[in-house]
Amino acid sequence: FPVTIRRSENLHKFSPKLNSQVYVLGNEVLGVSQNILDASKHILEIKSKDGFYHSLNVTVAAGVAIDYLNTKRKFN
């Protein structure tokens, strides 16, 4: 089941620095290892507009994140 990490940030409130970021995506079952999470400056979470957490396939999550980051890049 999905677990919210205490220091995670909502993707849509994140201000990326696109030239200095590495993005790691985990799968629905295993997620991302604790070592990677501990080494991460930001941990992003995708939340739905209705407030309910829905498990997303990693390719869908990547599409949502890329779309958001591309939109932010156009306006920054």
C-alpha cells in the first residue's frame, strides 16, 4: 500500500532547477530504496485533485511529472 513519506513535497508546489536535478522513479510495489530516499534533497509526491491518493503506474507518474516540469520550464 502507498506510504506517504514525512518529508515529501507535492509535485505541483515544487519549483525545479531543471539544469541541476536527477529524478528517480520507483515502481508501485517496491518504490525507491531507503538509501536513495535518504540521499535525496527533495522527495516528490503526486496527489490527485480530489485529495485521495491513487497508485500510479511508473510510466503514468513519469508522464505527469514530465508534463508539470515542462510547463514550469516554459514560465521560469
